[in-house]
Amino acid sequence: MSLLIRNGRVIDPASSVDAVQDVLVVDGRIERVGAGIQAPGGVQILDATGKVVCPGFIDIHVHLREPGYEYKETVATGTRAAAAGGFTAVCCMANTSPVNDNGSITEYILDRARTEGSGVRVYPIGAVTRGLEGKELAELAELRDAGCVAFSDDGRCVMNADLYRRAMEYTLPFGAPVISHAEDHALARGGVMNEGVVSTELGLPGIPAAAEDVMVARDVLLAELTGAHVHIAHLSTAGAVRIVREAKARGVRVTAEVTPHHLILTEEAVRNWDGNTRMAPPLRTRRDAEAVLEGLADGTIDCIATDHAPHATSEKEGEFDRAANGIVGLETAVALLLDRLVRPGLLPLPTLVARLSRDPARLLSLPGGSLAPGAPADVTILDPEATATIDPKAFRSKSRNTPFAGWSLTGGPWKTIVAGTLVTA
Ligand SMILES: [Zn+2]
């Protein structure tokens, strides 16, 4: 079982490699990276001339919806969407039904991944509180033992600061972060888009940036108090970037992610009344989008995560203020980021690769994120010249809720390899 990926531009930020080289994979692990590697007998050869060979991309914020919402997505369809989108690993959020707040649900998800999955690695994230109700702690130790790599009530904010503090203290020895959906319920209540000029013009109730900023500030202070690692999910405001940047400078253990849609779209997109522009946190202003991009470039924001949130078409149609929150992201993220950020020179390609591979792996202490010898042979290969128009009907995901339908993009994922095996359909 060996594979030689020949003649691609290898970008491995963890090893400071950016050069045209070959990658030899033996028995599911990286054996060697270098120029002119001789093919051993029986090796499968993949010609990657003109392509970009990267450590496998890891999406740490995905909703696979199983168990309970199989009409939106399943582990089978979600991991196929991940493979098609160039991701070799995904972390799945706990807001399933039943909620992933005890070890038996974690084991169920991992079993589905083993038996029905595409081969893409699945790492469950356990709930912080029982039933995501924000009242009492979930079975945190049991979740950790069953395989959860982090803890989050994502979809809801844990409003009780004392309970959140205790969650941080309890999980601190596990070495797994608490992931914060930072949104003050009272400030956000009733809002359906960003609060500002556009919401006023459209006559829609707004959610102020402060609904996010106050919670990011609280969580930074709780991380400082407890010494725990807090990770901010889908950071979307200039204020939150400033708070995280200042906290990191003081040595607080806070990390953050940003979604492709908060980098690429603004609240202006809501003017077309498409339910697919409704999300939590909402699309923000141009100034916010510029600030999160700057934070991503300078490392204030550690990684890009899609917040892949599948919903049935019926849940996104009709009145804007009744549409469900969120969009699918696994199959559009890489092409959007390459076309809209890398091609215009807004973000260097090696930085993008680092924020999708090395940095999420480090953040959650996951295997992968590197092409160093001995690392798992999880590899994402990009085709920088591929052109495609986003067609939701062609998605492997069960859901079609994207605001990017019809966008023509240059650059995208070419092959997805997990443990030395091609998983691209
Ligand atoms: Zn969230």
C-alpha cells in the first residue's frame, strides 16, 4: 500500500516547505517528502504537476445532524460532502437530537462514521451542558473518554457565567478547549440580521455587534480566571478581533475561528431577501469583514471553519425572518477562499493552507496538519486553475442552503486523501 504524489507544489507550513516536490506515502503514513523520489515497486503514482499538495484540511465546526435530523444531513452524506470539498477531517457539533451530552451518543456518531462514513475522519464535540439547556454540566468526563475532542453548546450561548467557569475548570485537565458560541441572548433577541444601516433600510430587527463582543470579552476573562483554553467559534466582528488580539498579547489561552461567509460576504447580501443569507452570527459590515481577514492573516484568528449547517429547503424559504440560521459550507469553502481571497492577493496561499491544516490540528491536538515523515498521510490536493460554477443540485450534502449558487470560481479541491487512500468520489 504505497502512493507517490509526484511533482506538485508542496505547501507544508508545519515543516516550512513550499517547493515542487514528491510525497511518498507508505502504509497510511508520510514516508518521505523530497525532489525526484524513486518509485518503489508496486507503488501507485499520482501526477500532481500544476497542483498544490497540502496537509489534509480540517474543519473543526460542522453540523452532521445525526442523530435526529437525518432529513438535513447524515454522517454518510456529510462526510461525502467533506471529501468532495477537500476536507480530510471534520469535528461535529453536539446539537443533535438527542444532544451529544453523554458517551453513548458520541459512540453512536463514531460508529456511524466507521460504518457509513466516506473515510473522512470524524471527531465529535461534546455538549457543555445537559441538553444544551445551560442549566447543569453534561457528562464531560464520559464525553472525553468516548472520544470528544472539545466541548461546546454551539447554536446556543451558555449564558450562566458561573456554570461556564465550572465547565472550564472541569475540562482544564483534559487538554480540550471549550468552544464558545458567543452571543448574548438578551442583546440578540428577536434580531434576524446585523444591526445597522441596512437593517434599518430593510425594516428588519437587528443584532448588534455588541451581542458578540460582550460574550467574547466575558469568555476571555473566564479563560484568564481559570487558565482554561477557550476557543471562539465563528468570530465575526471587528470588536471581537480586537478583544482576542489584546488577550493573546497578554498570554490568555484564547483562540478563534472565522467562516468563509464572514470573510467574503457582508450584510449587503441580505438586500436580496434570500433566506440563505440568514445566519448566526449574522453577516456583518464591510469593516468587520476587513477586520476578520486582517485577524486571519496576522494569526489573531487561528483557523477557518465552515460552520456547515445543513437545513431542508422548506426551512430556508418564505419570510426572511422565519428562515433557519446557517448555510452549508463543506463543498464551497475551498473554492471560495481560493478565488476570493488568494487570487486577488488578499491572503497568501501558504497562510490559507496553514489556517486550514496545521493550525486547526494544533488547536484541538488532532493527528495531521503536517506532511512530516511519520505523520498520517492525510493530504488535500488543490487544482488552482480548475473552474467551476457552484451548483447546489450537485452537492453530496443532503441540503442545498447556500447563498453562493451560481458563483463561478477559479481554483478548488482536486483530491482528498485520508491515511494514504483517495476518498474523492
Ligand atoms: Zn454557533
